[in-house]
Amino acid sequence: MGTVASKGQLRMSFIRWAAIAVPLVLLLGFLSGRAVPSGDENQWYMALTKPELNPPGWVFPVVWSILYVMMGLALALVLSARGARLRSLAVALFMAQLVANLVWTPLFFGAHRISAALLLIIAILGLTILTTFVFAQVRRIAAWLLVPYMVWLGFAAVLNWRIGQLNPDADGVVQPVAASQMIG
């Protein structure tokens, strides 16, 4: 016996999912950003030549926080669409792109793999485009919430590419850490 949920029930379902998804996506993004020193806290990055279009350091955490909130809301909209035909696929694609997103910061700032990070961000963008098309089949507004994220990924890919061009010898270079000697 199938029953149709009321608008109030649908709204409450979305609110419950948003109360989980938004803080979770924000927390995971924060943890990825804190896993290794990044931005102005990273000596290797600060020593790199940056392209002219590189924004000031404070812009990145602000933009990423907004994007993670929007991503969490988009996910909540899809999760609250019980019975939607492509819901499971949409969630799986979202999770795949999110995991890849969370790997980018440690790969770029931690491992100093500029080229690998560029390939990864292109893959993230591709996965996000696919996710957006599937989200649109579940909840159109969820797809629209991912558009600013895709634009930022494109911009970040250009920054990544230009940093690689401007610093051809920096790919994979790890600054030496002072060694300690044990006296026995």
C-alpha cells in the first residue's frame, strides 16, 4: 500500500538529512584541510611561484566552507528523495567525488605532487559533472547546488596547472626535515 508523503513530511525528511549531511561534509572537508599544513601555513607552497590569478590565502577556507555547505544541502535533498529511481547511484557518485576531493589536499600540499593533483582534480570535476547530471534526475535543485562547486573546481584546476607550469622542479620535492640523533 503506497502512501504519498505530505509537504511537511518531505520538508522534515530534508531537514533531518541536512542536519547530518551538512556538518558531516563540512567536518570531512575541514579534516582534509588540516591533515597537512596547507595554504599560507605550508612552507613548500609559500615558496612556489603563484599565477597572477591566485587569490589571497583567506579566500580558500571561506569559499570551501560555502561550497561544502552547498554540497551537504545537495546531498540531503537527494537522500530525502526516498524511492527516487537513481537515488542510490546519485549518492554513490557523490561519495566517490567527495573521497577524491578529500584526497587532493594531502596529495598537493602534503606529498607535493602537483601533476598527480592536477589529474586528480580533473577526475573530481568529471565525477562531479556526472554526479550533477544524476542529481538532476533525482532533485533538480540538488544539481544546481553543485554548479558553483564545479566552477570552483575548474578554477582550482587552472591554478593547479599554472602552478605546475611556473614551478616545473617543485613536483614531488619534499623539504628536508631536521634529523635528530640519538646519543646512546
